[in-house]
Amino acid sequence: MEPRTAGAGQQAALRRQNLSQLLREIHVHGALSRSDLASRSGLNRSTIGSLVADLAARGLVRERPPLDKSGPGRPSPLVAPHPSGPVVLAVEMATDSLAAALVGLGGSILSAARIERPRGFRAPDEEVAGLGRLARAPLAQLHAGQSILAVGVSIPGLVRREDGFVHLAPNLGWRDIPIAELVARALSLDVPVFVGNDADLATLAEHTRGAGVGQSDFICLWGEAGMGAGIVAGGRQLRGSAGYAGEVGHMTVNPDGLACHCGSRGCWETEVGEEALIRHAGQASGDGMRADIDQLLAAAQRGAPAAHEAMATVGRWLGIGIAGLIDIFNPSTIALGGLYARIYPYVQPAILEELDRRAMSTSRRLVTLVPVSLGADAALLGAAELAFAPTIADPTTVPRREVRHRRPEPVGTAVGTHRVEPYQGGATAEQHTV
Ligand SMILES: [Zn+2]
């Protein structure tokens, strides 16, 4: 384990790494016993004890008796996320809804508010002012003394992660908007604001605690007005050279197709986005897009042929693009989220038919198609993961709480030898988003 010659700096770094590993296990898997933590981390029991005490002193975890006391011997206590520990504020700015939620360690939504609204372009200032109003209710649920670590924001567009700058969000009508800065000003919480693309964040959440858990090659397609993908290959989420990878909605699938908001023509999303679904159903696209989709879903449930035909057409176009993704990335699972989770039962047969027709049979046989398992909140929960990432990467950024009665720390560990260092910007978040 630790070499005897390791300096204090190295020891502190190793300890931070171990604290990070334990906190991540608890964040992802929920309550675990010390022996579970020992077997998952490969650390010995006394080290685990000291690390758990450290995380508890920072208010991140709490030990509690197990719920099930059956079985021989004294039940081993469980280490769980602290119920009134620090939280993050997760925000989802979608074309037809705005959501804000307080999310605790372990990914539990503690309090949330979401407003649905007609689709349409909104001035960024207006949007963040609306967020300020919407976030009041969830923020009012904070316990006395409970802290917010960071804000995570999901945006349907191209985002530069380092500083939360939106280069282009075609379906919001945004270009070159410093959204992290605007959100920070509107909320005045004095914590870092991290911004990510909605499909990337939905993928992050699904890979952490949804349909992609434990899979090294996983794709999540996220559709609303537009569509995008998050691609996990070899266990890492692909970012591209500047972080813009996964914009599969703008692959040309129909060279003679319709003009796209991005400036090109015949992009995949012009055949499979919300507007396309409404168009294929022969309805005029109004501005109440979600209501139109709800109506179409109701018609499909009633067995209306036009609704089924529209779903099948979107399913065929989805299948054409997905077949290409299967051949390129050879994923084991593809999860469909957002609009596609809602219409999944109606588009699935046509998608599978196209996959059988077009994808290479070797890769086709290995892939499973599923709806996302976190439902409509996948992107919101991904925004929470983004906001938690720096703390999970280095739990010592959370200060220790003053505790009056505590047993002394076990001898021979680095407890108390390292300083609490403030979090230093977004670089760490980027390295730990998968
Ligand atoms: Zn496009």
C-alpha cells in the first residue's frame, strides 16, 4: 500500500483518492456496510473506519443500523449518504420545460419544481430570471445549515464545459451565451455553476445509475425538439476534441430533406424530432408541442391508424440512424430517452425492423435497445451528477463540521494532516464526469 517513504503530500493525495473512491461507492450504490466498502475498494477495515469517520465529520455520510436485522450475529451498520448532508441544485433548461431540483448524495431528488410551457425561443435573460423564480420553492426546502455544493445546468445545445459557455442551442435560438455566468448572477448562491449538454448529461446519469450501469459501451439517444447522443466507448464518455461530440441529430440522413435550425438540410432530427413526428401525423405544428405530442400519444393508444403510421415513420428514420451507430460503436445497449422514452412502445417495432435490415448482423445481435430507466428526469439527474463531480473527486473540499464529542481518530492515518482546499474551477469536473 502506502510506501514508507511517501511524503506528507503524497499521503494526503492518496487519502483524498481513497475518500473519493468510498464516497463514489456510496453515492452510486447507496448504503453499504464497512465490509462491503472494504471488498469493493480493496482497502483494509481499519483504513475504511478512518475514512468513513472523515466523510462523516464532513457531513457527507452517516452510519445507521441496517433495516433488515435478520441473520446471525450483530448486524453491521450501514454507511449511507447523510440525509441532511450537502446538496446540489440541478437545472434543466429544455425547449418546452424548465426544471430545478435539490438533489442529495445518492442521486435522490429532495425537492423539485418543473414548469411546462409552449416551445419557442426565449431570451437568455428571461430564462434565467424564470429560473430564479422557479428555484425558490426547492431552495426553501434546505435544512438550516445544509449547504449547496454547486449548480449543474442541462442545455439542449453545444456547451463549452470549462466555463459553461453555450456556443449554439439551435432549438432555444441561442448563440454565444455565457449561461453559467447568467445563472450564477440570477441565483446568487455563491457556488460554482457547471453546464452540460442534455444528451451528454442524460447519458452520464443513465451510465451512473440507469440503463447503462456497468457497461463499457453504451449509447443514450435523447430527443425532444432536437436530438443528440451521449456515447460511452471503452468505459469513457466521448467528448471530442472540444467537447462537442455526440451531435448525431445533425448527421445528414436525407440530403433532399428539410432545412434544419443548425443551417444544414436533412439532418436526422428533421426526420425524428418532435416537429417531424407531428408533421408525419399530418398535423400542423403548433407552438404547444408537448400538448400535440400528448394528443398523438392518446390517439396511438386508441389505435388511430394515422398516429400509428406517424410513429412507424419516425421509428424507421430512428432505425436508419441507430443502425449506423451500432456499426460504428458496437455498443451493448442503446437507451432511448426524452421524447423517445414516451413514444417507445410505438416506435420500437419499426426501429428493430430497420436494425435487422441495415446493421451488420454481428454487432446487431449483441445490442439491446431499451427506454432510459430514469425517465423524464435523466438529464436533470445528469446535471446533478455534473455538480457533484468535484466533491466526489475530492471530498476534502467540504469542510469538517465542528463536533463536540468524538472518539480520537485511529493512530497511523493521515486524518487531520491535510488542509481543506477550496475547489479550483471546472477542470476536475470534466475529468470525473463518467
Ligand atoms: Zn441540423
